[in-house]
Amino acid sequence: MAITETPNGPPADAARANVDARDLAAFGYQQKLRRSMTSVTSFCVAFSMITITGSLLGLFEPALREVGGVAVWLWLVALVGVMPVVLVFMHMAARIPLTGYAYQWSARLTNPYYGWIVAVFGLITFTTGSVAIGALLGSVYAPVLGLKPTPHNVASLGAAAITLAAVINIIGIRAVGAINNGAAFLEIGGTIVISLMLLLGVAIFFDGSQGFRVILSNHGAGAVNGTRIPFVHYLLAALLPIFTLLGWEASADLAEETQDPRKTAPRAMLRAVLVSGLAGFAVMWVFVAAIRGPIPSALGQQNAMFWLVGRQLGPVFEDALKVIGLAAMMGCTIANVAVATRLTYAVARDHMLPFSKHLSEISKTFRSPVVAIVTLWAVMLIINIAGAGDIFRIVSIAAVAFYFTYAATLIAVIAGARARTIPDAPPGHFGLGRWLIPVSVLGLIWCAVTILAYTLPAVNRYVDGYFAVALGIGALFTAYAWWAVRSGRAPLRRTGGEVLEPSPDR
């Protein structure tokens, strides 16, 4: 970032850093993390968390198999559904710009006990999210590496991706930002080029392709073969866009490492969701339209998207898509590890976890929470082993966990709005005003619909069991958090942005 002199003070970047540090101090914390994320990096992190290309590579075929070409429309349904949640989170990011948003917002708007419950949901969310992307990577790239996509090979490649992501996070937020920026720009640019070439081919050159009208028909759906599709198949096909449009709130979760987070994070979240939702719709439409011959012929390949690009554009573009997809998935894994460890750091900083002193330590060399990163890395490997390389099982659990976190946070926002515990933002920042509660209710309805959609169908009943086990483990830590608050070890008696009883290390 260029350094410019202000009329009567220090360089502009130093002045901005001082403003951000004072803003953080008003919430009771010292600036310990490296605040180096620009608006571009904040967007790229949110975009990498969403990773439309990575999700399409892993879930493109199942969505087509369930309902055929009409699956493309589910992107717009998911985009409209998630927008109320995005708008509420934009409102809150402009008012409480703190790392570990799920915990911080909920604890400050209600009470520390509820804040910890939301933190449990968040920890389940981000750890399973990291494992889910690792599993997708393993399932997609095992055949590329000449391996059979067995559960063992998928889990092994996922573990390797998580380990590399943890190492990059230890190096620091600058490394995370640089790699995510590169991955995001490569994904955006490369996917646009390939999609435009397929678009031109469908319009002019590709004889026998499905054509653009394919999204108006369910013909070729493997599960039902053009007959009337049971509603449960739409729910299963919707896993692609719903799972993809998750994680955009990473911009808010990394607030203490972002420059001017009150303005930067809300804009980054909105841009990431709109770009990803609309691009996902357009890209999937073009790819489905470009399938030559019946859709089931594409579904029988090792990876439908690789096969399609190789057949229509040649091996060079197929290899390019493989590189783009790998970069997108690794960027997503890196971002997931970042937000998971920052939430752990935020909770530990308030003494709400066992071994909080160590989990909240910031390395003087790397300016990153190394102990928290290593701890979460070990937890993710355990989840990865338990998932046994079953990508659909892990992805479903991650989607449900994300929406539990969103719903719990929205409940806190509604309670805070009614109790008037939400602090004001400075003039010129995003806000919903009197629409905050109605929009929050809409978001809560979408969360409830999504959770029920993925837990009620018999085919997804395993999600209930896995999530119950995770919540059981979380209940043990909740008991610790209750003791920490009751004993005065974790004094979190706050409303809004005011710290009523600061702890000794603040």
C-alpha cells in the first residue's frame, strides 16, 4: 500500500493503523495480530472461502444426477435465501469489528454463556468446513494423481491439504493473504476464460451439445430419468449452491487483521456473495449446456467437469482447469483454517477455554496464534479420519453446522436489537436501521428451512448423529466456560462495546 503524508500528521497508513488500534482498544483489547489485510485481500479471503470452482468440481455431478439441468436455478434460490443473513452480518461487522465474530457478537449482545454456545457452533462449523474442502480436494484429485478415490486416499489427500494450510497460517496472515489473493484471481480469471470459450462453443461450434435450454428441463437426471422429481431430490441437489455460499463471513472473522474493518468487511462480504452466487449460476449453466450428448454420459466420468472441458476444448484447457481447481480448493482450506483458529484465539483470549493462556498466545516471530493453529490442526485431522473420506457426509455436516452458527448469531442480534445493546457505528457505515429485526427474522427462517432440509430426509439422518456427538463434546467445554465466568476467571460482563470489567491482561 502506498504511503502518503496527511496534512498535519503521520503517513496515511500509520494514521489508519492508529485509528484501528484505538477502535479495538475501545472494546477492551490490544492490537496483537498483524493488521495487514486490505479491502482486496478481505474480498479474496471471503471469495476463497466460498470457492465456486472447487465446489462445482466436487458437487457438479451429484447435482445433475439428482434433478438434471434445472439444478442450475438452485443457485439463485440459495443466493436470495442467504442475502438476509449477509445483510445482518454486514450491519454487525460495522458495529463490532472483532475477531471471532460469532462469539463476540453473541456474547456482547446477550451474555457470555450464550456467546460460548454460539462459539461451540462456530468451532464445529469451521473445523468441519476445513475437513469438507479437504475431502472434496481428495475426491477430485486422487484420480488426477493416478490414485483410486478410495476413502483412505481421499482422507490422506485431505489431511495433506489441511497440514499445508496449517503451516501457511503459522507463517502469518500476510502469507495467507498473498496466497488467497493469487488463488482468487486465478480462479476468477481462469474460470471466466474457460467459461467464455465454452459459451462461444455452445453458441456456434459445439454440435450436439445440450444447449442453453437445458436448464428448463430435468431430462437426463440419473435418479429419476426425466420423470416427475420427488422434492427430496431438489434438497439434495441444493447442497451444491448452499454449501458453496458459505464462509463469506470470513471477512468479519478476521476483523482485527483488516485495515478499516468497519467499512472493509461489510463490502467484502457482499461482493463475495453476489459475485459467487451469480457466477456460480452462470458457470454451471454454461458447463451443463456444453455437455455433448445425453447428460448421463458426462455423469459416468471420473470428473464430469474435467471430462467436459477436455472433450470440448482439449487437454491443455483440461489441465488448466485442474490447476485452477486445485488453487481454489487450497485457498479455501487455508481460509477455513484461518477463521477457525481466530475464533479459538478470540475465545481463549477471554479465558473461556482450558489452556487459554497458551491458545491465545501470539508468536512474536510470525504474529499468528501458533498454539491455536496446531491444536485445531490436530482436531481437524481427527475429524478427517472419522469422516473416512465420505465427501457427502462431511459436506452435509459442514453445511448444517454453518447454518446453526448463522441462526444462533441472528437470534443474538434480534435479542440485542430489542434490548438496545447493539452499539452505534460511526456515520457513513452500513446499517439496516429499523429493518434490522425484520431482515434478521427472514434470515432466521432461511436458516431453519436449510437445517430442516438437511436433517429431516432419511438419507441425511447420519448428520443428526454426528452433530449430536459434536454438541455433546461442546457441552463439556460449555461447563468449563460456565465455571470460568462464575469464578471470575473470564469476566465478560459487557453490553455493546463497553468493557465493564476488564481482565488483567487487557
